[in-house]
Amino acid sequence: MSEQYDTLSNQQLTMLAQQALQCYPTALQGELRLLCRSENATFLLLAGGKRYALRLHRGNYHARADIISELQWLDALRETGIMVPEAVPDLQGEPVLTLALPDGGVRYAVLFHWIDGEMPTTDVDPKAFRQLGNITARLHQHSKTWHKPAGFQRIIWDHHTMVSAQSHWGRWQDAPNLKIADHAVVEEAIARIGHELADFGKNSDRYGLIHADLRLTNLLLHKGETRVIDFDDCGFSWYMHDLAAAISFVEHHPRAEEWVENWIHGYEQVAHISDQEMAIVPTLLIQRRIQLTAWVGSHAETEMALSLGPQWADHSVRLARRYLENSMLPVGA
């Protein structure tokens, strides 16, 4: 299995970001500051009185063609009036940089124009999830009608790639504080999820290109406009996976069911959710939580994983039991 978390130090990543800047015009030479590390390292660039976001991709995750495809979808979305990130081309007119590493490997980098906006949190009015559902429906409408360019390719998010032993984010069994005695509960949930999704299928009305990580942290509100950022994980999956992703990491919060209801309300202001899709929502919710359990195990050193606390794995097992025992949404306290 490939390395799940970037092993480069902050200093090494900063040096790589400085190397990347040399590929851009003089006007973009400025001050770099590391903002966060998760799948990738994101830097704030201050240059010429403007702000930019420089994204350094970790190794062994996305191919260059995948990143190009992401940017193609962003270009198409902007043409419809949806505010999403826009890449800045380098001196050669290329939107994706290929940076050589001392060990012979390469890393990819993309510089984006900065997008202003306020990021809502779980402390805000639950109606923020209506805005999230609303913009997600607009993305889905575009996805279902957009003719993808030749060579378009993005990551696949299905049952195998999310929760199997070969999942993109590692093994759920490696999650901190997850008791071995609880593995059987998670395994039983995974088996049921697999059967449910096999029956549900991947017809084009329910499965296609989605954001795949569209939660409040990737939503910006600015002067009445809803803006979407961080399409790094966009790929092919069930459309309602975006609902599951909307409450990532906080499925156990006491207000989570209210958030789900508001998301659905906002979505249906734009597009209809079929009865079959509504019925599969509990399955997608618990699949996402188990997928995140794998992510926490393989990204245990990240700020996000460390912030979850020692009870997060226990909550995950509790929600898996709820999924197995009844038809209630596997969310909440």
C-alpha cells in the first residue's frame, strides 16, 4: 500500500513550495506561510498585495492527469456561475507543476487565486447545511449533464476503495483507540453496506462525478454568495455520498440528524432526491464514518485526527451498532 501521509517535514515542504514559486512570474514572488497539512500541504502566498493558495500534493495519491481533470471540472463549473477555485498558470502556461525531489521522485503543485469568504462551523445555525445542500445539488446537476473532455480521469470512491483492506485511506482497523473486541461490529456493518450498495447499483442517475468532501470547512459564504473550495478528492461515487461527507467527523454530534434534515431541505430546493436515494442514506452515512475511521488511522499525526479525542472510535462503533439494529440514521448522540 502507498504511503498515506506525507513524510516530508514542514521545512522540506516549505523549501519545495519556494522551488515551485520560481516557476511563476516575478509578480508572484512573495511570502509563503504554511496553512495546513492533510492530504496535501496548503500554503498562503502574499504577493503584490494579493493572496493566493499554493497546494503541494503528497506523493502516490493523484496522477498529474487526475489533477488536470479536476481543474477542467472547475473551469466548467465557473462557466455556469458557481464560484470555485481557479488555477494560475506558470511561466510555461501550465496549471500543474511537476517538481523534482532529491530522491528522484516528483511532486505536483497548483497555485490558485484566493477566494474570499467566511467558513461556517457546526456552531452556526443549522440552516447553514441548507446552503450546503443547495450548492451540492447545483454541482450534481452540472455533473449529470457535463460532457467530460477526452482523457478525463478522477479517483473512484466506491465500497471497495472506501472501506476494504485496499482502501485509498488505509485500514480502519488502525484507527487510534479502536478496540479489537469491536472489530466484529464494524465488519458486520461493512458486509451489510456492501450488500445494500450492490442492490442499489451505479446507474447514472445516482452515481457520477461528485465533490466527495463537501462539508462546511469547504464552503465559503461571501456577500450572500455560496462558494465551494477544495476539490482535491472529487471523483466518481454515489451522489448521496456528498450528504454523508457533509457531516464528516461529527456524525455523532447531538444535532447531526438536524443537520442532515437541513441539507436535504436545501438540496430539494434545487433537485429531487428519489425514494431509492433516500433509502440508501443511512448506508452511505455509516460507510463514510468507517471510511473516516481508516483515514484517522493513516493520518493520526494530522491536526484533524488529533483534535477528535479519545472517544471518537467508540462513537463510530456505537453508530455502526445503530445501523445494524434499526432503520434510524446512524448519527447523533
